[in-house]
Amino acid sequence: MKLLLIEDEPELASSIAEYLTAQGYGCERAATYRQAVDKIEGHAYDCILLDLMLPDGSGLRLLEELKAQGKSDGVIIISANGSLDDKIRGLQIGADDYLTKPFHLAELAARVHSLIRRRQFGAANQVRQHEVELDLLAKTVRVHGQPLALTKTEYDLLLYLLGNKNRVISKSTLAEHLSGDWADLLDSHDFVYAHIKNLKKKLQAAGCRPYLKTLYGTGYKWES
């Protein structure tokens, strides 16, 4: 799961990014309004953590820009400004949640998890696709009731495909999801093919039917 943290306080931003990375999220950062706009225009995120008080612009204006572009990224406002008017305004514009500083990092992580789960899987902690079952809290996979050992990247890939089942996902989209900003710097996205190949091999060996399809020249699709 890929997050964007928009926060101008270096210490707080580092603490949040370090904690969420340890929780298994890919966490990109922006410290200014301009940096945030560039990130949002070029990438899609599972969740955006948005500070309202930025040195060169308003977080509420950034939220308006996000919605004007028709982006569907989930948004949690994190701000020291806990006024009721700002909370209501942010939620009216399209934020999914609001957390007032200071907060415990564990609570922030729980809010992020809840938002992503709600948006992609209807608030379920268990995701099942016939014989395949994912536990979103434990981050484990079972096939026919038996544990399946996946790498973190393979798990993220499987979760993303299940969250977008029956949709064709391009190789470049998967590369960006798995690598974030680094995807633009890579000479090729062949590493996506390698991860897809390994995931298919493990699922097949566990007795899983071939839901994961390769559409040559187009991308990949998980058929339900």
C-alpha cells in the first residue's frame, strides 16, 4: 500500500514515515504545497496524510485541487488546527477522516488501515477469493486453508490485484505501486514481470486456480 505524507515539520514527518514504513506501507513525502501538487499530479496513492498548514499554501486548497482532478485517493487530514469549522470544511470537500495533533502513531496507523480496508474491501479484515484468503491485520495468505509464504512485495502485489479485481492493471501502474518515485528512474519495469511470475508459481503450487491473467501488451488482471 502506497501513502503520501504531506507534512512540513521535519521531525514529525520523519517519525510518521519511519513508523508507517515499519508497518509495511510505502511512504512518500512532500514538505510544501508545490511538492504535494507535483506528487498528486503524477501518482496515485492508497492514502494521503494531509497537514492543513503548509509554508506555501493551504491544505484545504490542496484538497480542493485533488477533488477537482477527480482523484480517488483516500485522505486523512492531520493538523494542529482542531477547529470545528476546519474539520467540517475538510470533510465537506472530501476528506475521509481528521486527526488532530498531537496524536499517537499507533492511532494514525489504525486510521490508515481502516480507511484503506473500508475503501477497497468494505471494512472487512478478511478478504476471500474462492480458495484464496488474506488476513489484512496479520498480513498472511492461505490457499485451501493452508498458509502460503509470500514476500512483502508479493503480498502487496496480490492485495493490490484483489483490490482491483476484474480490472486490467498496466505494468507501469504496478511498477509505480510497488516502487513509488523510484519507478520513474528505472530503465524498465521487468521486475514487475518477475514478481508476477513468482506469485503465479506459488499460487499454482498451492492449488490455486489461474485467476491471475497476463494480457500481453496490456497488463495483468485478477479475474474473480
